[in-house]
Amino acid sequence: MNKNKVIETFEIESDQLDWLRDMAREHGLVDAAKALRVVLDYAMYDGDEDEVFGSIRCRRCG
């Protein structure tokens, strides 16, 4: 297991944090940070870059 974790500060919306916490709880993960790492690993290694970044998905910019 890679132990090269770094501490970084990001701004996310409160509902995004709620979702990460819910996913962590539902899937037996340690915390929201682990849930975020799972999502990032999926996007990096299994996700389609064009699908992830191909269009703006800001639900708040409306």
C-alpha cells in the first residue's frame, strides 16, 4: 500500500462533503478522506478523462 499521502486543503461544497461521509459510512471506509481517495483513484485509473472533464458540471454556477 502506498504511504505517500500528503495533507492538502481543498474547498468543496457542504453537500459534497455530506456525500463523501455517506459513502464512507455505507462502504465501511474510515472517513470522508478515504472516500475521496477512492473516487480520485477511480477517475485516475478507470474513468474516462473526456467523460470526467469533457463538460462543465458545475451544478451551482447555473
